[in-house]
Amino acid sequence: MQVIDKVASLACSQALAPYLRVKYDATYGLAAAGPEDRELGTLNQRHIVTGLGTSEKAPVLLSNASGTRLMVAAGAFSAWDTVFGAEGGKVDDVPNGNPIGIAMEAADNDGDQVEILYLPGRGGGGASDAVPGIVIEDDFTGDWDAAATALTATKWTKTETDGLGVTSVDVANGVLKLAADTATEVAVANLFMENSPVDIDQNPIFRAIVAIFDIGNNAAVDFDFGLASDDHATDFEAIAAFAAFHLDGDDLSLKAHSDDGSTDIAAVDSLVDLVDDTFYEFKIDVTDKSDVKFSYRALGAPVWTRICSDTTFDISAYTGTLTPIFMAEKTSDDSSFDMRVDWTKTTAERV
């Protein structure tokens, strides 16, 4: 074995893709590491054992080398997510006992090669006592409690004023519906976490897959989803601090707004018109709370589109905790509304 600048030439008799996490294997010399395996390091290049480029030894960047390195994603995750060991020598943002490092860039698909800030001593199947970051994720599968019934066995809280409330939809993937009928009344459907578990100073990132199935017929209706310091019984904008996407009734134009108790940025029109009955993925990046970034993309699209980039959404005056929140509301009016949430995920560093 030869080691130069923490790159070791290790015997390997099977073909392996580049940048995978690898472990010792009694049969082949090297093999792709599993989710919680102690990796020797990552392959520096593709290892070929037949034809042109055949080699008996594979170059491995050892696990005690600091800095960034290319690794292979097992699925989509965002920049600054903590990534963990995954099957096939890959990494993912699904927590387990083997945190690997911090993503320097987003991954969109299984097999993407991404730059990871590798943290020696954190990986390797529990080689250290490092604790992973906060991950709040829900696919809204299962049969949720009926409208006007308190939720049980879930981390979420819902508040409902008249209307049809917060209910599950019997469709593939699991979908939650926040809706109201045409009765002339005040109606609110709100989903949030009572304990507001995410610290604003721990670089939170909110993501969600959301669709508007009924935008309503006038401005009495409002939709908001994102991060907030609390909930409110009737008026989202009365919440002390938030960064959220916004839509007005009878208008599918996507907007963004924020407030931190000091700087109140009213809803800014992105000039992007959503299509009703169509799910999109949305992201709010609060890794810089003085310049919160809002992005969206069509499902399956490889690239995020940032909206309202000419506006600085500054919520740095707020120093508390946040909750992911989804809220649909109307003042006393006969308009119906229907917002649906297919999936959501919020990540942050642990305090």
C-alpha cells in the first residue's frame, strides 16, 4: 500500500464507481460501504478491473483527510444539510448513527456527485458521539383525525375555525388538505408545531410540496406556508416573526413576505403564476437570516428558481424559535378554498 497526501492505493478486484464511500472486503479488497459502516475513505476515481484502464489498486482518499471531497448522493437534499451514510457507498440526509459531513451544494437525484465538507471523526458507524442536526419531515401518510378533532400520535398541532379544516386525502403518497366550503363565515385551517422546535440561529431550511386546488374567488382568502414563530387564530400576518410564501384569493401569483418584529416586508409579487391542481416544491433558506431566500421548482425539475431576489427579506431582529406552518384563511365570506400539502421537510443544526 502506498499513501501520498492521505490518498492510499488499496488492492481492489471489483469495479466501483467514483467517489463512493468504501470499506474493507475480504473477497474483493474494497466494497461500497453501507449506511453505518466504518468507511476507509472515498474513491478518488472510477476503479476498472477489465479492459482499458484496468488497475489492481484503487486510489482512496482516506477518512482522516479533512476538507471537502466529492461524494455520491442517494437522493435529493439541500446545501448545508447534514448528510449521513447511505446504501451503496452513498450519502443522504436521512438521519442514522453515521453522520458524514455537511453538503456544500444541493443534490437533486440519486447518483448526483456533490461536494461534501467531510468531518473526520464524525463518520464511521458511530466512531464518535457527534449528534446529528434537527430534521422534521412528514409525508402525511395515514388517516389523519377528522376536522375539528384534536390530532393524536403526531408532532403537529392544527387549529380550525369553521370551514372543512385540516384533513387527509385518500390518494397516493399521502396528502393533507386545508379547506373551507362556501358557507359565509370566517374560516381558518392551520397546521404547525406548538413547541416551535427550530432555532433561527441554527441555519434552518424549509421545504415543502404544495398545490392550490381552489384559490377562492376573492381577496378575502389568504394562503401562507413557511416558517413562523407561532400560529395565529385568524391572521397569519399578525404572527410576530415569519418568512413565508403567500398567495391571495383569486390570484395564483406566487408571493413572498417576512416580518421579524422590526422589519415588515409586505408580500412581494414574484410574477410567477402557479397552475391550479399542480404540485410544486418550495424552499425557504434561512442560513442567512438577514437575507432569507425563497425558491421554487416544478416537481422533477433539476434546478431551483429563486424568486423576489431584488428584495432583502431580513428577519435578523428575531432571536427565537420557529415552526414549519401551513395556513389557509378567509374573512367572513362565501368563498371556498383548498390548499394541499404532499410533503414537508425542515432541517437545522442542533443547538
